[in-house]
Amino acid sequence: MALHFSNACFSAFSRNKVPAVRAVASDQGSVAVRTAEEEKVKLGGSELKVTKLGIGAWSWGDTSYWNNFDWDDRKLKAAKAAFDTSIDCGITFFDTAEVYGSRMSLGAISSETLLGRFIKERKQKNPDVEVAIATKYAALPWRLGRQSVISALKDSLSRLELSCVDLYQLHWPGIWGNEGYIDGLADAVEQGLVKAVGVSNYSEKRLRAAYDQLKKRGIPLASNQVNYSLIYRLPEENGVKSACDELGITLIAYSPLAQGALTGKYTPNNTPSGPRGRIYTPEFMTKLQPLINRIKDIGDAYGKTPTQICFPHQVVLNWLIAQENVVPIPGARNAEQAKEFAGAVGWKLSNDEVEELRSMASEIKPVIGFPVEKL
């Protein structure tokens, strides 16, 4: 097995403001040193470049699903540390949404508001820092027409304290009026309010329709954000992944760690708290253990000294990146998680390991995903 490694994965964390450097040893023994900037990828056919892995901000300010229904100053500081640590480790792509942490979702404080605050504070200390921000439009039934997209986007920009967002996405397909929403995305590009546009939770049929509609305006559909992980591979089964590859649309993978189930943290006797506990039950975690154990074994093989540790979630995220045309966005709630997630890039699982994990995961019946995926 050739060893591919990254200092972000194996080295002790440092807050020195230097570019994150990746070193990869090939089968021939040569070593290529790359910066995080050189490892960026384009989102679909757009000109927007982002890091191979992003950070999801769903949990920031949320009290309806995450944070045990409570938000306090300690969790606020932890989220800020997650943001800063991600940047220090070379991860500069952040995904949020207007509904995350908002009143409409019974949250404590808008994730967009927090992210905007974090960006502003970081730029005060480091004016040259560059981040790529993605947010989403909520296709609520009473929102009609293309102008509703522009209005919501301007509200998001106000909360983020930005004049332009890098990626604007439709969070889910609407019950009606989807053509108007797509026109709204195109209008946003033409008005200079966004650099690229995407969709989320779109089926293959809806994805192709959105792609064709935007193409008529000369605008590429950059991405489709869907639930995708080693144990939830519906995008491979329903044609979404193949359609993304065919049309040149990047698949952004949310819940890439199955909301923590694939981190190795949970066991049949220690299941996730809150609503996740009703999904990842002791029975499911029992069935998952052989796969988790193998993931840990693979991670151990990549860590050669006490300071060179490769965590299970780094292996799982690297597996997704190995599928190509996929950008995972795990949610980071603290600095430690952010630091560990950064260690998932800059190295590669072998093809045999990728296929072995797929084969083992195929023996596990997946739990249900976000319902609108099946619309």
C-alpha cells in the first residue's frame, strides 16, 4: 500500500498564518508538495474555485435539531473557533442557509448572522483572508416568482454583511413555481449578487430541467447539494451522481459523516443525542460496528507515530473525495472537529480500500434521508 499523507491530517495543530501544505508520496517514491490553493476545485462549469472540502454551518445557532435544543455563549465561542481553525488549516469554503438557526426553524440565532460576524472579525485581524460562502433560498409555498429569490438573497447578504455571495442554491424543490426560482437564480448572477448558482435535494429529472433552463440564459448550474455518505449512497442509485458527472455539475455532499454515525464516536451503548438518536438506534449502530472497525484499521495504517493519527472520519471523508466530482461539507461545531476534518485532504485511499469500504457498506441497509430527495 502506497502511503499518501498530509500535514493537516498528521501534524500537531499550529495557528501560524502560513499556507496549508500537502505532501503526497507516490508509488514511485516521488513527493509532490501542494498548497491548499493549488488543491482547489471548480464548482461545475462555473469559474468559482473552492477547497476540496468545505464546512457546513447547519448547527451554528440551531436549537431544533443540534445542540441539545440549547444555544449559549460557550457554543457560540466553539463555533467561532471552528471557523477560525478551518481557515488556519486551509479550508475556506463554508455552507449555510437562511433557515439555519432562524426563527422559522425555531433556532436561537441565524447561522448566516454568525458566519457574517465571524468573517468580519477575521478580516479585521487578517484583511487578506479569502473565504467562499454558499447559502440557500428556502422554497416556501408562499414564495412565488423570480423576485422572491432576489428578495431573499438580499436579506441573506444583509445578514452575512456581504455585497455578493459565492454560491447561491435553492435549498429544496418547491411544491410549485420552480421555473420562476431558476429564473431568479439567473437574475442574481446577471445582477452581480452571486458568482455561481446551484440547487439542493434535486432529483435527476429536476436537475436536468434546471440545467437546461439555466443553459438557455448562458449560466452554468454549478452544483447539486444532496445527502451522500459511505452508508447513504442514494445519489448513486437514483441517477443523481451520474447526471452530475455527465453534465459537469459538482455534487456537494451534506451529512457526509452520516451526522456523526461514521466518526467512531458512537456505539450501540452510546448513540447520538436528540433527534439523531431516533435515526441511529442501538440496533443500527450494532450493524454498523464491523464497518467502523475496518475504517479504524485503515486509519491506523496511515498513522505511523503518536503524532500521526488518521481518524475514522478522515477516512470516510477521503472516501467521498475519491468518488470524484464530490465536495463533502461536514459540520464542525468546535476547533477540534475542524482541525480533524482538514486532515481528510492531501492524501488518498488506495483503490482497493475504496472498493472494500463500499462493499462492506453495501451490507448495511441505509436509514431514511431528507424526504424531499424523493420528490
